[in-house]
Amino acid sequence: MDTTDEGSSPMGDFERNKDQVQAGIQAGASLVGRIAVIITDAIGSVVKEVGDFVTDAIEMREAARAARLDEATRSPEIELDDIGPDELYG
């Protein structure tokens, strides 16, 4: 009795082809999943950086406004035209 596979049965060929197609589809789905994770992480990182930038801009604007208000309340305007040269040095 010869046990070598000289002639493949149609069912054996079909199952082998099915297994190859299945493995190819699984590999492709896995690749797409990994790419989707990479893209999702990248989008999240970009959104975080943009949010941090906007927060910094808001903080700078508020600091500038506070500095202007502080300067306006601390520094009275002085008319230099009414001060003589001898009064500048105390």
C-alpha cells in the first residue's frame, strides 16, 4: 500500500486553499488592526498637543492682561513736561 500523496484529492486541495485564504485574510485583518491603532494613537497625540498649545496661548493672554491691569493700577502717569532737569535726580 503506497502512502505517498501522488494524487491529491479534490477535498484536500480545497481545504489547503481554504486554509491559505483564511491565513491571508487573518494576516490582513491583523495588519489593518495594527495600523488602526497607530492612526488612533497619532490622532490622540495630535489632539493633545493642539490642546496644550491652546491652553498655553490662553494662559499667556491672561497673564498679559493681568500685567496690563497691574501696570495701570501701580504706575500713575507722570507728565514729564512739568518736571525740571534738577528734579529728575531727586
